[in-house]
Amino acid sequence: MLKNWVINVFLACTLISSSLAAYANDLPDFTVLAEKHGQEVVNISVTQTMHGGGQAVMPFPGMPDDEDIPEFFKRFGIPGFPGSPGQGDGQGQDYKSQSLGSGFVIGSDGYILTNAHVVNDADEVLVKLFDKREFKAKIIGVDKRTDVALIKIEANNLPKANIGDPAALKVGEWVAAIGSPFGLENTMTAGIVSAKGRALPQENFVPFIQTDVAINPGNSGGPLYNLRGEVVGINSQIYSRSGGSMGLSFSIPIDVAIDISNQLKAGGKITRGWLGVAIQELTKELAESFGMKNNNGALIAGVEKNGPAEKGGLLAGDVITKFDNKAIITSGDLPRAVAASKPGKIVPVEVLRKGAVKTLNVGVGEMPNDANDTAPTVKPTPKAEANKIGLTLKELTPAQKKKLNGKNGLLVMDSAGVAAQAGIRRGDVILGLNNSETQSVELFNKQINAVVAGKTIAVLVLRGENTLYVPIKVAK
């Protein structure tokens, strides 16, 4: 009996061992990638002058509030604490700040790619190569919109990276990052591609590659490799509640970065197409309010006066479903398609307007520098009666209308009920209902009263400098 038990255990262990061996053989071997391509990666150290002012901030969160602790840090020179050697005193004195990042060689004559946020506003950029040589780098140019920067060192015959094709990447494919997390040079981490074409808030021009590769502070600007040793992305951002890796890392596709670097190298100026529209994601509720069968497309929430979109006939409330014959599935597809267009080109734009499909020919403009235009500032005035969805409204004064280029708007003096639940708040300006512009409080409330209970409406709201449609389901 015991003999049979021992035999069974032996056979089970043999089977498990064989399975583990087979599994291990299926795992990728990153050793060749590390040996052949690690020398293409550089460590970047940046020095920047910081302007002091305000109170000193404790370098470690959660530390007891003890008046003797700041003196302890100043005395022992803890880096990053105001008053330490090389730091300001927290009372308005300028001080030098140092930060670390990564990069990789794309030209044997010294051209290096990294993130814009790594080197932007730097006083000095120091590059350390794989062989420990150090060089001062010149910043050729930065593009904040894509977070790409091109720098150059005076060196020759450098090992340069092989550029891959991000379009050929597949979700689930193995990838690896090499960089300097927390200053630990030439650290390799590995994982898989989690998603492609990921849109992030305030990042309209980059279809990010999402991975679960461990990326930490100091990895920024480093390369993302496929198993063939080709760079497919630049590691740029992480999502984290702790400041460290949580398995949500985002990389700029290398084709986007190379296009930007070529423009920076050619003259330092980035040229992008521009429409002059504010857009938002078309939710199921908004699609329902516009009578659409699906929620594909980019909803125009606002059109800039005298911009290319206005001149081409586009209106707030239009849903763009195709741009230059390219399907627009999500709102994030539109900025990338427009930015890739050559300024001056006339392109067909297919829109859904009040249930009908229209095709407009729109001339693409050139994206201007970051605008400093300000939206009208409106102040609430005394209370009035709330309407069916909980909004208390007041018509704008002539001066306030002038700031809206003469358009009518209704000031939200108070928000309650379903309107407040949907996110409309006091100080917002109501510009339209579904596809109609607002005319007066009386007419707006009359339109609201006519809406069948349980139906969803789309209210166009101006908040600060931004316009957006807010879906509201009228209460039964």
C-alpha cells in the first residue's frame, strides 16, 4: 500500500516537473535583448533652477508635525528638503533641483529621444552612456503635446536603436522596458501589451500603448522593446495611487515620436492640422437624445469663431462620423486624424445633424500655439424659480453676451434635482438644448416642460473655457 502511494507521488511530481519545464520553455528569453540593446539606452540627469516661495514642505508624507524635524533635515542635508545644501530655504530663495530620466540613441551621431517632461525648462542636461561616458546635451526641441523631446550630444559611432512598427503589435504580446527607475541604470522590466490606441484625459494626440511593464520614476523617456529588439514606444506615463508601478503603464508609439523628432530636427517647429472645435465622447445617453442608433463618432460641443470648422459649416451638436474618409469611432480618433492632416488641405467631413447625414468640405487650418483666450465670467444674481429639471436660470446681460460673441446664454443661478445629479452647477452657462440654441429662459423652460418623462435630453453647457453636452434624464 505504502509502495503504491510512493509510486503515485513520484509520478505526480514527475508530471508537474515536466509541465513546469514545458511552461518555462514557452516563456520568452530576454537575455539577448538586454545584452544587445541595453547599450542603446542612456541615463539622463537634469538640473533646473526652482524659484522658492511659500512654506517648506515635508519630504515624507505622514511625518509627525514636530518643529524640531525641519532642523534635523537641514542639518543632515536630506535631498529635496528646503534648507538642505543645494536647496532653497522655503522663504523665496531660488535653488537647484535635480531629476532623472531615461532616453535612447536614434542616431549614431548623438541624437537621443526622451520625454519632453524630462528635459523641459532644464538649465543643464547630462547624458550618461552605457560605457559610463558622460556628455552635456543640447535640447534640439520639445513637443509638450506628445511629450516627445529630441536632444543631442557631441559623440559619434554610437549604437543606435532599431525602430519597430507599433501597428504590428498585438495585445498579449511580450514587451520589455529598459531605463533608470529611481536612478538604477539599465534596469530591465518585462510584461505584455495590455491595450492599444488608448486615449488618456488631456492627451488628445497620442494613441498610447498600454502595458503592465513595471515603470517607475526615472523610466520616463526610455524605450519599450518588442522581442525582436525593436523599439516600439517611449515610456511616458503610469497610473498609480502610490507613485510606484501598479501595472498600468503607457508608452508613446514610436512612429508618432519619430515623426515629431524629424520635425524638431528639421526646424524645431511642429505643424499640425486644426479644426477649431471642442469635442466630447458620445455616450449612450447623448446618442439617445440625438436619436442615434449607436454612439460612434465625436460630438461637437463648441465651434471656435472664425476657425476652420465654422468656415466649413460645422455646428455645435454635429456628430462627426468620418474625417477625410477615415471612420471616427470614438472622440479620441478625431484629434489624431485632424492633427495628421496637412494644413490647407480640403477634406470631406461626414456629420450626423438632426438625424440626417451630411458631408461638408472643410479646409484644415494650422494648429496655433496654446491659446490664452478666456471665457466670459458670469456671476450669479438673486434667486428665481426652478424649472422641471431643477435649474434656476437667468438671461445674460448684453455685456456678458458680447463675451459670447453675441450668442444667447442662460446663467445657472442654482442647480438641484436631476440637473444637479447630472453635474450641472451654479455659474454654468446653458447654450443649447439638443440641437437648438437657447433664446430665453421662458422658451427653454417651455421646451423642457414639453419633454416626455423618462426621455433623455442633451444640454449644452459652457463652464470656464470649455463647452460640453450634459445628458439629463427627465424625471417621471
